[in-house]
Amino acid sequence: SRQLISLYTMVQNPNMTHLKISELVVLPPLWIRCDGSDPEHTCWLGAEPLKAGDKITGINFYMVTCDGPTADTTCFASLEELKTAHKIKHHSSIVGFYGFAQYELIRAAAIEDTIVESESNIYVDIMWNTVDKILETPPLISAAILNITLESGDPRSPAYQLYRELQFLLALTEGLKTGVTEWPEPLESESAVELVQEFLTDLKKKLDGYCVSGNKNETEKIKCDTAAVDSSIKSIFSERGDLDFAEQLWCKMRSVSSYQELIECFTLIIKSLEHGEIQPWIHQGSSSLLSKLIQQSYHGKIEVISLSGITPIQMLLEIGLDKMKKDYVSFFIVKSRSCLLFQDYFISTSIDLQEQVHRVQKLHHMLEIMVSCTVLLQFKHENLFPLTQICMKYYKENPLNEKHVFQLPIRPALVKKFYQNDHPEIWKVDISSGHGPKEVKTTWQISTNPPVEHMTSNNTGFFSDSTVNGSSEERMYFITMAKCSQVHFT
């Protein structure tokens, strides 16, 4: 590796005239992966040209070493030792200290056993100047960025019921595309046909008061569904109180478990409309086929609909889409008080159903992020609002991506209680001297995971004396050093 670095340097050095290179070319940076078998456990050697305009003036050399994992903090370098070594190497009397720490908040914020294994992570990256000691807790005047990666579908999320509705919506969408619908397991003990029949019977009896009665039943059902959820979480997300006929119908028919059952449900509804047995109320602006039939029923005549092929599936998908869009809009306006930037994009009806469902998926992912930050981190409006805007801007321009890391600048005080007694995932200090192209740095870092892919261990991230969230917890750390030096040609 060192020989390769030497050759790389020589062919760009204008003083190497004996090589008879007619025209010097500035090469890209060179990084060489090493196996760590030397006494210093070197994992990378690097070289990068220093340029003034298009002319090469020197080379920056880098050496990265890695030890560990270890829980023995006595082997950690002291800040004074690092400072002295840097000054000796670079002959500098003025140095700056820059700290960085990363904490995992989703584990620290959660009550024991409330977070299932998933790809979801909430980290905070904190940067500050003037480090006083190794492993110090970042000062509150630091700059901090929240990093959120969230996988939808945690059964303990307050939005889980809505997630299940979305899965049914996706099954219907797939059915439209392929002609084969994977019907989910029924959510209720009663069949969808029985639920719809009861609903229609109730409406026939109470033409004037059906809306209140229907909402009361829905409220009781929601209370039953969320009985196991903590009361502080219940207030975060609950069913709307203004469900119209089509939306209440969706709540009954999301228990449909076969194509035949779907046809039976719509047959009951259309017959009731044709005979004038019900006069349901619906929200204005709905463009679904069922809403058009209801509007026609006000005038005593509705068109004949053939309940065959994909028509029943499309009818159910349409009323589900309308209901869920209103659910999400209600959350973002009421809970995060967002003006729904780009709302026309997310709830547009001028695009095909497949794309409408895709955009509703985006809304659901954003909602899960907001709910998680509210439940786990106790975020208020002033924090939810900018996060909502960041998520909406991303999703207006990009497809659904649950692995995307959403970043929100915050004040460390906002999340300090979640990390102040916890161990960091990463802690590092940069010791820097010089300015501009002559700046050189020494970096010392500890991390719970190997800093490079080719330096792995079976003990990665394990605790040697594991407790849930106590200060006695000892974590295994990898120790990484990155040193820099310069050679100037002129």
C-alpha cells in the first residue's frame, strides 16, 4: 500500500524530472483498503492532491487505524495526549477542538419492551466547538440535527389501525391491476354483509339522526380497538367525528373477505337507494361512483350499475381513498397545524387511482413520522410544523422511500433528557490546525459499530454488562484514529 502511495505521489510531483513525464495530470484521490494486520491495525491509507487552480502543489496523506471492540475506557486516549501528538507532528502552536456525538433516541425514549425490531431509527447528531475532555456530554449551545428513519406498521403505533386500512386499500389497488385480490383476514367477528345490513336498517329507522347514531357506534368501536393503548397516546390519533355515509360504509366494508361478499354489500346499498329507503348524507366534493349514485338518489332516479368485473373493487377503493385522504388532512391540519403545503399534490383526484393510492402511502409515512416524534419525543407544534414541511417537500419530488433519512435541525435542549444519561453511538473529536489548503486534522473516534465495512466483529454493538437504560451500562466500542500529513512540492 505504501509503495502504491509513493508511486501515486511521484507521478504528480513536478520535481521528478527524471521520470520524463511530458504532461502532469492531477489524479483523483487514492484510497487503499488495508487488512489491519500491521501493529497499528491500519484499515485505510489515503492520498489526495493539493491544488492551486489546475496546478498540483502537494499531497495530503491519510492513515486510518482501528482497534476494538472494547469496553475498557482506560485505554482511551486523553485530550491532552491527542493535542500534544498533533502539535509535535504538525509543528503548530494553535489548534482547534471540534466535537461530534451521535445518540440513538428511539431506544432511550422508549419504555422497556415497547419498540419491536424494525428498521426505524431516530438519532441526533450534535456538533460543537471547544471540547474540554474525551466523552464529554455536548453543551446545550451545540448545533444538532435529528435524523429520522421510520418503517410503517408497528402494531403499537397509534396509527396502526389506519395502517391496516391502508394495507386493505393496497390490496384493492393490486386487485385492479392484476385482477386477483388478496382479501385480508376479517377485522370483525360479524361478516361485512351483516354489518352493512345493520347499518342500513339503522338508517331506515333514523333518517334524520343517522349521522349522530353512526358516529356514536364508530366512537364506541374505536374505544374498544384502542383499549390497550396508553391514554396519553390515545389523544394523538383518533377517528374523525364527521364521517359521512360513504366513510362509515368503508368502516363496515373493510371487513370484506371475498369478492362475492363485496357484491352482496353493494347490492344491498343500491337497492336501498333505489327504493328511497335511505337518504344518506355525504361530503361535498366526492367524485366516487357511489357518491354520484347517492346524489342521483336525491332526485329519485339512479343509473343502472353492473356489479361485475372490477367495478365493485373500484367502487370500494374510491370510498376508501376519499375517507383516508380526509383522515390524513385532518391530522396534519389539527395536530401539526400545517397549512398542508403542496396539499393539492397529495389529495389530487385528477390523476389515476394507482397514483392517488401511492400519494396516500406517502401521507401515511409522514403521519407515522409525526406520531412517533409526538409519542416518543413529546414534540409540540413548533417542532412538528417544520418537520411536516421537510417531509412534504421531499415527497412531492420523490417516490415512497421508508429508508430515507429525514433531517431536522433542532436545539439540543429539546432532546437532552433522552441522551444526557445515555452512552453515545459515536463520539469523536477533530483536532485541527492551519487554514484553507494547509489545514491538517487528527481525528479520534469511538463507535459501537465498525467504522469500516471490512473491519467486522461478532461482538458489534453488544453490551458487556447490559442494563435497560442505566448509567452502569458498559458498551463495546471500536476506537478509530485518522491522522493527516502534507507534502508540498513547491
